[in-house]
Amino acid sequence: MVTSTSIAAGAETRSLPELLLPALRADVPELLCERVSRGGPFRKVGSGEVLRRVQHIALGLRELGLQPGDRVALLSTNCIDWIVADLGVQFAGMVTVPIFATQAADQVAYIIRHAGARALFLHDEAQRANLLAAGAELPPTYVFGGNGAEGIAALEARGEQRADANPGELLHLGEGISGDALCTLIYTSGTTGDPKGVMLTHSNFTSNVVDAFNAGMSGMQAQDVVLSVLPVAHIYERMITYGYLYIQCSVYVCHSPDELIDDLRDVHPTVMTAVPRLFERMLSGIVGKAREEGGLKARLVPWALAVGCAYARATLVEHRRPPLGLALAHAVARALVLKRIPPLMGLDRLHFFVSGSAPLHLDTALTFAGLGLTILQGYGLTETSPVVSVNPLSENRLGSVGRVIPHVEVKIAEDGEILVRGANVMSGYYLNDAANAAAFADGWFRTGDIGRFDDDGYLYVTDRKKELLKTSGGKYLSPARIETALKRSIYIAQVMVVGEGRPHPAALIAPDWKLVRERVGASPSARTEDLALDERVIRLFAHEVHEQSEGLSPFEQIRRFTVLPRDLTVEGGELSPTLKLKRRIIEHRYAAQIEHVYAEAVPTE
């Protein structure tokens, strides 16, 4: 077994209120910001108002009769109210149960029931109607922006009245909460079965905030401006948001990924967290925009991005002087294209991105490096609060997920599985003894990921243990590795690789139909069911699959594929809220297509 340890004395054991209270008491005039409407101006909320609202929500929950340790569910899209309500729950000593706004009503009902939630925050009345229609039994409910007795303002008013009557309670709010106390119950949807409730304590969070930021984001300052675009219900963005508040930087909340481009151009963030798919979409948008405008730009922009990627590979990965031809091409590409793109996107002030939640393809990181934009990749899971490792800004090693953070220990088992223990590891799954027994081995948390360390202690995640396929020829292959390579194509929105017990892998491709229509010259009114069978579309994807498969081993090459007529979505049940493929559901839903693709060859070039 290979081991990397970062265990040291003095792991953070404070509660979240203790950690964040100094920041909330400081004078930060633009602590939380959001648009008042799509395309409208930003409303900027200072630390004083944030603290006041947090305190009033906490006391309002107590006024309802809730006690420390009680569960409070939170179902909403990103907004300031989400952050404030979550902190109010924490300051009251209660337990937040975050729920993705995209989760199906029956799953939401299960989570509320299984967690025993005694109160519920909702984004709007439509969510309440959907839940009631699904037969959910709802606890006392408060709606962000709602009017009347069930609006969040009414709860805050009750808390304010309690504060006026009991000033001593207000003064000591958030005190006396043990670091070992349960802080949150996060239900991971997984890819099969009912969600599992991950129990994280206050010290799980506070240790991870302090250690992750010191290890990978130590250069951040109160003057930084960050754009929060990922769902704050996700452990990754939630922990990062706590870190932003801890540092006292200005957090601009993006309500939806659809608003990202406008928000970037208006905010000009210095730091931003994202997931690989978001980086891929940004690159697709750059190329797609150039091709839409046509002319020389349609050829120049893709060429410049490719040159920038090659130059970054030579200098940052291979650590060699680029050949003269590449150096000259890079000088031209940078002057004409590469240096112009970040300002146009609102990224002219960006110090760095942080990427997590899924593997980031090396070419994606290199293409951004070619634009002069740094991506720090990290690794973690909901069960580890979430950060296990992260690349330090001063020693970023592209392709790796960085070094193990302090107070965390990682061991590589004999079969290659990454095992973790430390201050960040969950106390267990709520009311699920069978899952707990399977999750731990001799005190080590079993991540289910396969990885390795290099000689300098950098961790590399190579596969998902449970997702390895074995072909009929006895070859083991990683579908995720192949999928990551194929998704470099701007025309592929999602892809799933199959091949268990088959002679070779095949792919189910969900296209970006907007770009595909433009590329093949199809009518906007053409049905995707017809386009999926169109020879022009088949030829396009045959070329793309062949081109993106370069670098894969022969047994990993996709020889056959089928084009799906519709997207793989969270709403359709094919993706988890964190955009992970629900492989069994997809295989069952498209069983006929899979059988057909193995019965009839589709050449990839």
C-alpha cells in the first residue's frame, strides 16, 4: 500500500458559527450580492445585514419550538436567501438538510421523511405545489420571497420579536455548539437506489474550510471578488462558500448557469469554482461563437486554441522548450486571439479557477492555460466534507488532483482504491448500518475511486472502481476515461460508454443539437428523432469520435456508437443532481439501441 499523510496536530474543532462570526461582525459592505432580476442590477448586502438576518432566522426557528439537533430542509436554487437560511439553521444549533432544486418530487419527499425534517425552506410556491401533488407530507414551510405568514420575512419577524424580548439570547446565539455536533445531513443521490444521508459534523466542515483554503487557496484575500455558480446545495460549493465568508471576500451569487456569461462580464471575478462540464461548455461556446460568425474567425479561433494547448503542454507538462515553429505559432495565436478572449468573457481579473466534483481532462486544463487562465484541480467527496486534496497555486501540477491537505491521510489499497481518514471524514450514513459497514475498512473510508501518487506526493485519480468494464476479451477499461476524452468535442453534450461482456466498447451520444444543426446545415424545425438518423449527423460524429479518441489504447477505441434523439438530463432521471450518469437507468432505457449498435457496425472514420 502507498500512503501519503498530511496529519498534523491542531485540527480545526470549532463550530461553523464560531468560525464565521468574526467575518459577519466585520465591516464588509458587499459580502453577498445577487441580481434583483435577470439582467438587472446587483443588490449588495453587507455583513451587518447578513448577520442580522441569520440571527433572526435562528431565533424564528426556535420560536417555532424547534430544538438543537432538529432537521431543517432547504430546497431552492442559488440565492442569498439560501445562504442566510442555512447559516440561520447553524446558529440555532440545528441541522441543515440541503436538497437540489432539480431533484424529483418523490426523492424530495423521501428525503424530508427519512431525515425527519421539522421545517422546510422553499424557493417558491411552485415547489410546494409539486411536492403536494406527489403526496409529500410537508412540515411548517417558509418560502423565499413569499408573502404572508409563510414567507421567510414572517419567520424573520418572529425572530426579531424574540430578540427584542430576550437580548441575552441574541448576544450568545451560536455559542456552545460542539465541533462534534451534527451540522448537516446531505443526501447523495448516487446512481441507484434511495439517497443515502451523509452525516457531517461542524468540525468536519471547519477543518476542511481552514485546511483546504490554506493548502490550495492561500493567496485569497478579503479584496477578492468571487462568482458562485454551482448549486450551493452541493457540498463542494457550500464548503467553498463558507470559505469565502471566512476570508471576507465579496460573493456574487449566479442564480442559474444560463446567466453565467452575463454575470462573468459584469462581475469580472478574481476567483471562481466550477466543474469540468462547465469548462467544456465555455470552450464550446468560444468555438461555437466563432463558427457562427463565420469567415476567417471560424478557422482562426479553433486553430489558436489548439496552438495554445500544445504550447502549454510543452511548457507546463513536458517542461521543455517548444519547437521554433510552435513558439512562432503561439506568438501569432496569442497576439491575434488568445489574449483577447479572457477580457471578452469577463475573466481579465481572474487569479484562478478551482475545479472539482469530476475528472478534468488534461487538454481542457491546457487550453485554459493557453488563454492565460489557471485551473487548480482538487479531489473530494460528499463523505469527506469534501476536499481530500488540492493543487497549491504556487506548485500547480496539471493532470493531478494535487496534494493531500493537512489533517487528512490517504492510502492506496492493494487493488488501487483510494482510502481516506482524517478530520474531514463523515461520521456515517444516517440510519443505514449496511451502507456504513460497506463504506469503511479498518477505520478508512473507501472512496470507490482508483488512484496513485507520483514521487512528489501528488495524487492522480484514474478510475471509478465500480464502473470498470470488462470486455469479452478480458480487458478492463474505464468508461469515464473514454467519456472524458469524447466530451472534448463541442458537439457532444453527454456520452455514456457501454461494453460489459462485449467485444469492444460502444458509445451512446447525446448531441448539442444547436451546434450540430449549425454544423450540418439542418433546419431549425427538423426533429431530433430524424436528425439522429441523418447521414450528415452520423458522419459528423464518426469524425468526432475518431478525432477525440487519439491517445486512447486500441482496446479503448470506440468502434460503434448511436446518436440519441434527446439529452440525458437530471429531470429525465438519467443524471444525478451533480450531473453524474445513472448508468443502470440509461442502460435499461436504451437497451434496444445498445443491442442494435452491437448488431450493426457504425464506422467511426
